[in-house]
Amino acid sequence: MNTALSWIKAYVPKLECTDQEYFDKMTLTGTKVEGYERLDKNLEKIVVGEILKIEKHPDADKLIVCQVDVGDSKIQIVTGAPNVKEGDKVPVVLDGGRVAASAHDDGPGPENGIKIKAGKLRGVESFGMMCSIDELGSSTEFYPDADPDGIYILPKDAKVGADAIELLGLHDTVFEYEITSNRVDCYSVLGIAREAAVTFGKEFVPPVVSVKGNNENVNDYVAVRVEAPDLCPRYCARVVKNIKLGPSPAWMQRRLAASGIRPINNLVDITNYVMEEYGQPMHAFDYDLIKDHKIIVKRANDGDEFTTLDGQVRKLDKDVLMICDAEKQIGIAGIMGGENSKITDDVKTMVFEAAVFDGTNIRKSAKRIGLRTDASGKFEKGIDIRNPLEAINRACQLIEALGAGEVVGGVIDVHEPIPALREIPFEPDYYNSLLGTNISSDEMLNILRQLEITYNKDLNKLVIPSFRQDLVGKADIAEEVARFYGYDK
């Protein structure tokens, strides 16, 4: 799992450390970091410039001569870029600065980047270089609006002379984690941020989720029936109308790209964002393609065939769980939606889905039909029964915040009885005996409280949050104490 440090800091705002300190301390407390890469590697002396004037090169038809304001001075730059015009704001690497690679090289750039020096191009002096997105060490995956063959054009409101790398969000580091299969909570940004907060002794500040919604009732729009509760113990749905498709904001695109997810549009990006943030896969259906506006969760029939979003026909059997409407199948639960209900640019109203599907069933179904996805991978490991409601509300909150649509009031929440939170006896003597330590009970409780494990003094029991599915016995509590007390003590 890859995550930008800036995304972690969004929920641990007082976190201050070097990249190596983060690497070392997180690994020491059990969240193993495999490696990290700075996004601003080899990027030096790059500022926002504004093109004031463009003239033809006197001796080269394919070159132009630009006068560029870089804040504290105006410089001349010769370029062959075909996409710039007067008034454009662009990233400019100044004389003596450095870029990540050359746009004209087929392979990766030098390990230490390329140093830019003032010089002459076909006899005309040039005192810097305007940068394409790959010369900034990035790509159109991170910046979908970038011209792959030209200079990257910055927003019109960019301040001339400002740090272009900061403006582009590239003063950041992407960390790669090796998450063990039992730590399902850490397959999410919030889970890793929670670990970072305890590791560094800082406050964890999760999103405050609140959805306004309109005055309508979601039950007037769609009905949900779960016919296989053993395979789907919880199914949440919300409706969003007056959809406004468009690009997601830059901060969301950057965070997704750093996680290895290509930004597409605001709706797709929101579902992917929440999947990364909460570890909760989500799906969206075109409301107008759902027959009778009924959603039925049930098993397929032996011999059924279904065309998934990737255009492939999948052969099903009676153990594959399906999402259906009143007359047809519209999605393979927990794996992939159907081509017959996919979101297109013409969508007006959609239904958000967030659910818990049986992990073993999803794993076996994905193998039999030959389709494993990011969503199925998360369901296989197990989803917190309390996660879907929070996640679907978070998605709708983002819909409202980004102006992507109008959220219909209310949420449909079909579920089996929610199990009580697990309780484990609090036995400090046992923990110390197991660890060979002499840690006070107060210190133990302080560590556990930071992990959101509460203490029922009357019953002398620890109450385990539902997202910590790995904590099942006293030895697990001892391990938690040891992790944050310090293995090196």
C-alpha cells in the first residue's frame, strides 16, 4: 500500500519528522515501511513564471523566444514547446537549477536529474527552461490536465515567482507499506494515520463526517432487499441527483495518484478516495438503469452469464453473490459492477453502495470467475461491520463539498444485528509476565487509550474498537502494549 505523507498529516496535523524518522519509527512499532520516494527529488530552483512576450527565433523555424517574468526579474527563454502563449503561467527552472528528466529522452532521466545552465540555442541566449510535467518528475497520471508533449500550464491565479513545486504539491513523500493480512484496519489511510499518531505521540484527528442532504426521503427513490444475509450482513445505499461530472480538485487527484490510482472524474475519484481513506470499497450505479429502482442482493444461478464493466462475459454459479434490480443482474457483489448499469457522462442520478460482503465467498468467487480487483482484495481480508455507514456518508459529504451533486436525505441501511464490541480482561500482571517487563497499569492504559481501546473499570475489561479485528485475546493486548512502550527498551 502506498500513501503520501501529506495525506497522513491531514489526520495527524502536528506530526513533524524527517522521512527517515518516519520510516524507522513506524517500522519499529509494527507498521512496516518498505521504502519511500520524495516527489520533489532532483527539483531545484523552479518557480512560477509568466510569459510576457513571444517572438519567432531568427534562425530556427521550430523555436520561439519568450520573455518571462519570474518574480524578481525578467528573463529570456528559448523553447520549442508548441503549446505556450502570452499570458500563460508556467514552471520555470532558473539558471543553476535542476529538473528530474528530459522530455526528449525515451528512458528514465539521470539518477541526480539534469542541471540547467544558461546558454545559447541557435545563437540566441536562454537563461532557464520552462518545464513539462515529466521534467518535473511526474506524469499525466498525477496531472491529467497536463499536455504530454508540451509545457505544463499552471493556474491563472498562480503567483509569479512563487515556488512552483509547492504549488504543484510535489514537496511530499510517498511511503510504501507492507501490511500484514491480520491488520485490516491498516489497509486504509485512516488506519495508518492512527498508527502514526500513537507512534509519535500526536493527536489523531479523523474527518468529521456530516451530510446535509435535501428534504427528500431516500426510501422514495430506491428500495433494498438482501436475500443472502449470510453473505451480505450489511448493505448501505444513498442517492445523489443532479450530478455534475467534472474533474476532481487537485488535492484529491494528487493523493489518489500517490496511492497508484489514476484520477478519472469527480464521482469515480470520490469512490476511490473513500476506498483508500476508509478501506471501504464502494460502487455507484446509474439510478435510471435500475429497473423499478429496486436493489436485490442474492445468489446467482448455475450457468448465468454476466458482462462486467471491463466488457468481459463472466460465467457464474449459485455461490456467486450478485447485485440485481427487479429484472436483471447489475453487479457482482464486492468484485465489479455490470456494463448494463455503469456510470456514463450522461448520468443524472446515481445510487451509492457501501456494504460488507463475506470475505471467504468473495475470494472464492473472484478465483472461479477469474476476476480479482482492488475491491475484492479488501473484502477478502474482512471489512469492519461498522465501516460502510461512515464511508458512504463520507462519500456524500465529499459530493456536497465538491458541488458534484445533490444528496437525497436519508440512508438505507439493511443489516443483521450488529455484534457488540469485543471485550478482553485487563490483566497487567499477565502482560508483564509475558513480556518480561514491569510496566505500570496506568502506563498500559495510557497506551491503549491512544489506540482507542477503552477501559471498563467496573468490569475490569478492555473494550476493543470494531476496526481492530485482530485483537482477540490477552496476548494481543500484551503485544499492543509492547509495540508502543518500545521493543527497544
